[in-house]
Amino acid sequence: MAKDPGRVLIFDTTLRDGEQSPGASLNLDEKLAIAQQLARLGVDVIEAGFPFASPGDFDAVQRIASNVGSADGPIICGLARATKGDIKACADAVAPAARRRIHTFLATSDIHLEHKLRKSRADVLAIVPEMVAYARSYVEDVEFSCEDAGRSDPEFMYEVIEAAISAGASTINIPDTVGYSTPGEFGALIDGINKHVPNIQDAVISVHGHNDLGLAVANFLEAVKYGARQLECTINGIGERAGNASLEELVMALHVRRSYYNPFLGREVTSQEPITAIRTEEIYKTSRLVSNLTGMAVQPNKAIVGANAFAHESGIHQDGVLKNRLTYEIIDARTIGLTDNRISLGKLSGRSAVRARLEELGYTLQGDDLDDAFARFKELADRKREITDRDLEAIVSDHTQQLEAYYQLLGVQVSCGTNLQPTATVTLSSIDGEQRTVASIGTGPVDAVCQALNQLVQVPNELVEFSVKSVTEGIDAMGEVTIRLRHEGRLYSGHAADTDVVVAAAQAFVNALNRLVNGLQHQPLHPQQAPLPVL
């Protein structure tokens, strides 16, 4: 990609680093749906996954490369350690894309060299150019990352970067891997690279960072001032530990404050040209899609996309906004695609109208998927007076979570009340068509449902999170339920919505169990390990 000092590239790693959030694993269809929306959003690069990590990751990257990697679309990138096996797998996975990139990495901090890699600095200086050149033999676009750059010796890192560029890397990524840096330190690090790496003009400087101290976005914006021209970020800031730098916060900071950042990009202060290629009106729907499919709710006070981002409770604020929105709002909500659209769809609406509105929201459904979503829409229209965009999103999200269903919820009935023992009767079918019904008691109706489901599936798990929230206002609102289960240290999430929160809880629990079972089915079995239980 051509180096343009007046533009900042957006490298989205939601499908790679973002998916590493505990409990946020996505199936192949969900990854493809997000990748298609990221393309509509206008990101420059989609890091689609880590192909060598698993056959599932390889297939997802390859399918995204085939379906999203058109000549006029984003670059499709795969991650690879600095080993030939990783790089070859990555090259094969991204091969269908018209514009493809291999992103390879090796640690440069003494902490990682001594305790993780058990290699010397000389070893790293030998490995990096060899592996970058090997990656370059497969693709023209190679990115190299100095893992744990924030805690690396700058002088040593300069040598590594120079060697990587000489071997063919056209992008050099500087990660704050553990979220340790402060803005001043991170800006100085980028400034030092620009001043002390002789061939740095032949590469784009990229930054990647985690939010452990809440400084990721601030670090990136400071890096832009010192020459970073690619930002590696995720939708809603999801990612390992405290997450990654948030795409929507970075993009809107550069958009709203472009008169401040323009001089650092070599542009006139008054220039109104966008700094990134992001279509900001797609931000909100992208945020909602990622939140729905990962089951990771966006906190209400989250900048840009939180439910309260454009809400005003204070009487003084409300008075000012009514007189002129500029008094207390620096962003027009419509800029990020946020509307309070109450669509006129009901029991008599046809499939075409529903499909058209879903496509506007970023969902493309066809065939059986559209039939199922339309059936759920009709069912909901019989129970709700008014259907909103959020209701449609919940319908599609709930359906998508069931694509790889080992178990299907056929029925749930509960009995509870004052001085009554909460009881649930649940009917479940397995992938082989067998049906079983179990009744169980619990401390409440939801607990009774979960107890019954565990009796039916018999896969050990610990429920570590149960949350309920209203999709929209009103007594007839759909309730969204998110459940996270832990099994052998790994988290599996389930998400569902229904006007009956007990039914939503049952479906969310089944979705989480399906993810758990799917994960176990794709793990190599120990010779003495028994097969998974089936109904």
C-alpha cells in the first residue's frame, strides 16, 4: 500500500485479537458477517485470524479472503509467528484475496527473549530477515511486528526494524503488547524510530496496543503526531484482557479534531478532507453487530457507541441542547449512523420489506436463513405492538448463534411464585434427532431451567455470568440474555432475546452449551478420553 503521510490507515483486528476476548469466540458465518460489515465500514485492512492456530481459523481466513477480498475491497491479512509453518499456512489462507498480507511477528523485549523464546538478540536478528523474506516470497505485502515493543531496548529494536525492512517488510508494527506505555513514552518511541532507522521511509509505521491502563487510544493519537500512519484497533475496543484501542474512538477523535491533527499530517489546518477512509455512518451498526454476535454488551457510558453517549439527563444540559445541540454535543449522532428509527413493519409485512431493512442494518440473509428470521419476525409481530431496528438485530443475532447446533431447545415451561418451589420442564433435541424431557427445581425459574439443561446435556460447566437487559423500552420489550459458561478454564458465551426472559435465558444457555460442545469436538482427544455425551 502506498505511503501517504496525509492519511491514517485503519487496520481492524476484531476477528483476530478481538476474538481472543474471553468468551467471545465466533463461528465461521459470524466471522464472515462481521468481515462484510467491516468492508462496508471502509477499513483498509482486515486481520481475519491466525490461520496456523486451528483448522477453523484457517477456514475462516480463507473464506473471508474469498468472499470479502475483492480488488476494490480491504486488504485481507493473516497473522503468523516467525516460523515457516505459520507463514506457509497464512499464505495459503489469504491466497484467494486480490489484496493480501502476511503479518508476522517476533518479540524484541529482553523479558520475552529470556523467559518465553529463550533466544538471544543475535538469534532474533538472524530469524527476522529470514522469515520476512520467506513471507515476501508468497506475497508482496508483508508486515512485521516487534512484539512487546513498549518494553524493548530501542537501540536493539532499531536494528531489528532495519533488518525487517531490508528483507521486504513494507509495514512495521510497534505493539504496546501489555498496555504499559504512557502517551509521552509511546510518542517518543515512534519519534525515535523515525529518526534512527535509516530505511524507515520505505515502510509504514503501524501501532498496536492494549488498554490495560486505559491509555490505548491516547497512545495511538500521540503516535500519529510522531509519524504512525496505521492504527491497529477493534470494534468496541474488544480484545485480550482489558481490550484493544477502540476503532470508533480513534476514528471519531481524528474526525472531530482534524484541525488539530492536520498539521501533524502535513495538511492545512482548515482542511476538511477526512483523515481516514472510514464511512462513519456505518460505525453504530458495526458496533451493534459485533456486540450481538460476540455477546459482549457495550457499556452504557462507552464513548461514541454507548447507550448514554448522546443522552442528556441534567436539566441544564437538556435546556442547552434544545436551544442548540452544539452547547453539549460535539458529534451529531447521525454522523455515526445512530437513528431512533421505528419502522412500519407488522404482521402483514412481506419478506422483501424485512430483508430490505435488515440489509440496511448490515445483515444479508438469503434462503433458509431469511425464512427463519422472517418466521421469528412474524412471531414477534404477533406479540409486540411496535417493531424496532433493535428488535430485528436481536432476531438475527439469536438465529446466527444457533448455526452450529448440537442441541436445539424445543420447549420450556416454568412454575414459580410466592411459597412455590421454582420448577422447570425442558425439552431438548440432539443433533441425531433424539428428544428428551427433564423437570428440575432451582432457586428461581432461570436456575431451574439451567439445572434441567445440564441434566440433559451432561457436560460439566460453571455459570460465571448471567445478564439481562431490555432491547427497547416498554412492557412488551424483548429481553436480551447473555450467559457465559466456564469449562476447564475456557469461557463460552451464549446470547438470546425474547419477550419472555425465561425463554431467552434457556436459549442463551443452549447456545453457550453448543459452543462448549463444539469446542470440545474440535479438540484432539486423549486416547483415554471418552467421546462427548449425546442424548
